[in-house]
Amino acid sequence: MIPDSELPSPLWVFGYGSLLWNPGFDVAEQRVARLDGFHRAFCMSSIHHRGTEEKPGLVLALDEAEGASCQGVALRVAPGQEPQVLVELRERELISSAYYEAVVTLRADDDAPFKALAYVVDREHVQYQGALSLEQQARIIAHAHGGRGPNTEYLFNTADHLAHIGITDPDLAWLAARLRNEA
């Protein structure tokens, strides 16, 4: 975990998956933003929220890649709520240590850079699944269910929210269309 003294102030959190549609905290302000050097990918096994140890699901993670970029939403935490939000985010996002916290530089529509907290996949963690094809991802997501519900629900909510705010993600759109056709 990043020491609280090294976190950006004001505290912005980068949402690229479920934080987009279920941040779990009151958002004081939000801005569409881009993170360079990473892409959004279903590259982390989920053994808690969207799958089980016996039948893991997949969740999105920021995966580092040269030349990549990820569009998402920067969510500003209301002043005074930072300590409680950090506790809740860490409980949610660091449940199995497959993510680590990072302070990243985002760019908004006006291209002004600012710092935010992000949760990035640890490529050395056993839950990292970076080599799966889209078809393999679809097969896993179609049948997984965890403590927060079906894996398809996570995919559909994320894909729908991205489309609603005008962010194009071809891989998520393909996965959502593929699995909606099976339903």
C-alpha cells in the first residue's frame, strides 16, 4: 500500500472497470481521463467477487504495455472522506494482493495532467492471466459466479457504462456482444 502521505491531494481514483459503475463512495467530481502505458484487460482471475477458487472468473485490470492507453473516469473523493474511502477501496481491491496501488498520471479532455490512485495488476501474482484469447475469456466469463454475482453482469455493466460515456473498448464490446448472443 502507498503511504497516505504519498497519495495525491485532492484524492482522485482512476476507474476503468467496476469503479466506473459502482465506485462504492460518494463521488465529488468525475472526469473522463486517459492513462498512458497501460491497457484495460480481463487478465486477472477472480476467486472472490466474480468467481470462486474452484471456478475462477475474470476481472479487469490495468496491464502495463508499451504504447498502450486506457480511457476511464477519474473520480474525486470528497474532502474529509479520504480515510474511509481508502479503507473501503483497499478492502475491496486488495483482497488477494493481485492488484497493487500506484499513483499514476492521468490526462483529461483538456490534456492537463494530474495524479490519481489506481489499482494495477501484479504480473507476478498467481491470478495474472495475461495470455488468454478473447474466446478463452468469453468461455470463463460465461460460467463464473462469485460473491458479488455473475461474471457476465460485471462485463455487461462495464461495457454498457463505457458505451454510455462515449468510451470505445473494442475487446469489451466484442466480449459483451458474444456473451449476450449466448444468453
